[in-house]
Amino acid sequence: MSPEEWTYLLVLLISIPIGFLFKKAGPGLKRWGAAAVGLGLTLFTCGPHTLHSLVTILGTWALIQAQPCSCHALALAWTFSYLLFFRALSLLGLPTPTPFTNAVQLLLTLKLVSLASEVQDLHVAQRKEMASGFSKGPSLGLLPDVPSLLETLSYSYCYVGIMTGPFFRYRTYLDWLGQPFPGAVPSLRPLLRRAWPAPLFGLLFLLSSHLFPLEAVREDAFYARPLPARLFYMIPVFFAFRMRFYVAWIAAECGCIAAGFGAYPVAAKARAGGGPTLQCPPPSSPEKAASTEYDYETIRNIDCYGTDFCVRVRDGMRYWNMTVQWWLAQYIYKSAPARSYVFRSAWTMLLSAYWHGLHPGYYLSFLTIPLCLAAEGRLELAFRGRLSPRGQKAWDWVHWFLKMRAYDYMCMGFVLLSLGETLRYWASIYFCIHILALVALGLGLALGGGSPSQRKTASPATSLASGKLREE
């Protein structure tokens, strides 16, 4: 592990006991105490580069105040434009930000775009009320009012997920500040249930990264190895990549759970990133709060079992970095300039790659996903529905195997980063996933896998497992 990774881990571990301290605090102490801790961590890890986050916040707040009816698009344009300036600092001869500054900037971009969207929704709802002449009851997820500058700053610098996520909306943040009877919200047991796999994943990460170091792929000697060895190597590289993020995101979720952050009644059917999907009145007494069953689905960022054992490429995306996937679906996919699922996915993946950085490897990897989505969709529609139940089960196992190899392949671009090194590795294994996807897409089209009638009658792929691993 690099010194930066040890620092990330330390920040995540510190967040857990801090969460227990804030859990039962009042709204004021939660707001300003959490912001003070987050700002302190930012100053400690980013130093003077903290100025970038402050400029981004002030710019977004000014746009919200000036144009509340269209601030979502303006905030998206502003924050994504600042990301370009932020990443071009070295080219402009300015000091290069630390990796921690980049992490803070990434999460802050998501939060500010979401905040602007929530303010715009509030503005639209208020205009509708004025036009109709009567006031409606509180709508699910709607803000009570437009946040002030200080409130925007407190949300932006809240220590929860400030560097690693999970992403959360301003509405989720407000619900935590005003959480009724926080002492009745369970923390310790859900935290232990969530945390138990993390040490194992950490050991597996250290072992796999030691036995199969990524640096080996950058050496000329690697390409003298036989083709099977080169093909195999991407499997442990992606395995180590997954284990590393599993540990980080589980630890980040545990920091939220310790503070009772993102806890909602099970009846609210909360979604990762978005929060409750059903109106659920808060408990009116400590007794009712104690008898309420809660979950932390709102801040759930990774489903390790689903990631590894779902059948399709499409489903694998939903189980990975779940709160950010919700953000992409809500604010990018829905407004994409295309109707086709594949083209919308391509647009979303393009902006996701841009959000991650300017390294060519991100774009090569993310823009391979739409091709895989199109191939698996066409081929599944053409074949799977015609098979017997036993044949469908065999199909799903083969589909799962190929899905994992596709993610192994794409991971190499994500970790090698440069254009030359990514293409060198992919060329050494003859661009096998690209070719396989193109062949599958052509075969699916030839067999009529894209016809409307088949799309209506095709059955979705089933999971390999009979049920999800219960971690909450």
C-alpha cells in the first residue's frame, strides 16, 4: 500500500468513532461539528489546495441564488468545467493538487450538482403551488427551503464520505440532522454485520497484489510470456482492484452507520444514493422509534456478492459504487441526448470517464461497456428465450463467466491509465473482448435479437445465486 492509501484508510477508520460521538448530538452540533471535522481533514490532507473546493462551492451557490429555475444544468456545467481547469493545472504551470484534493473534488462535484437539482425541484414545486392557489402537503424528498451559504458549506464539508463516498443528497443530510430519537437508531450491530468481511478482503488484496503486481504488466518481459499467462494475469489484477475498493467502501459505510447517517425505516424502501422511495412518517415517541426496523440502504455503496455473482454486465454496474451509479442514472442518463439504451449508456459512460479523470485508459474502458451491453442484450434476446430451463441455467453460467472476463479486460485500462500501455496489453491478448463482443452483436442482429416482439417477450437473465448475501 502506498502512503496515500494508508492515509485514506486512516481517515476512514477515524470516521467510525467520530460517528458514534455525533450520533446522539443535536442538529446544531451535528451540522457544525461534522463540517469542522470535514474541513479539518480537508485542510490536513489538501493544504492550500482546499481553495479549489471553496471556489467550486461559492460558484455553485451563486448560480443557485441567481437562477434557481435552471440551476441544475448550470451547476453541472460549472462543476464539470472546473474539473477540466483543476486537472490542467500542471499544464498551466500551477501547483498540482494532491490525490486527496482530487478525491474531495470528485465527491463535491456530485454533491453540488445534486443540491442544485434539489433546489430546482423545490423552485418548480413552489411555482406550481402559486399557480394552483393552494398549498400541498410535504412531497417526498423535497427540500423545506433553499439552503443558505453557510448551510451549503456545512453540507459540502461534512466529514461523512468526504473523500471516498458514499454520495448522499442534501435531503439525506437534513434528515440526519433532524433525526428523531437518534438513540433508538441501531448502529453497533449493523456496523459489525457490515464490517466483518473487510479484514478478509484486506488480506486478499495484500496477497493478490503481492503475487500479481500491476507493475509487471508495464515491463517488456511480461510480453514474452505465453498467451495463456497474459490472458490469466488480468484476472488477479481485477481481483485485487475489487478487494481494495471493497475494503474502502465497507469502511466508509461503517462510518455512516456509526453516526446513524442514512438510516431510514425499512418501510420507506430507501435506494442507494436516492433515499426513501415511499413516504414514511417519523416515529412520534421513543417507544415507536425503538420498535421501528431501520436499514442503511441509502448509503450502501457496494454489494460485494452481487458484483461478483450477478450474470450480466448491466447488473454488475448497478452493484458497484451504487450511490454514484444512482447519481449517474438520475442526473446524466435521464437527460442524455438520445433515446436508445446503448447510446444513453455510452453518453453516461463518457461523462463518467471524464469525471474520473483525463487519462485515456478511463475512456477506453468506460466506452467498451456500451459495446458489451449491446452485445449481451442482442444475443440474450436472440437465444436465451428459446432454451429449456436447464439450457437457460447453463447459458447464465457461461454469461457470468464472460461478464467477469469483460470486467477483467476493462479493468486493465482503468489501472494502466495511459493509452500506450492499455493498448499494448489489449493487443497482446488480441483485443479478445472487443472481438468477442462484436461477434456476439453481429450474431444477435443476424438472428433477430433486436426485434420489438422479442424484446417484449424475452425473459430477463436470472441470478446465479438463489438470494443475496444478507449483510445488513
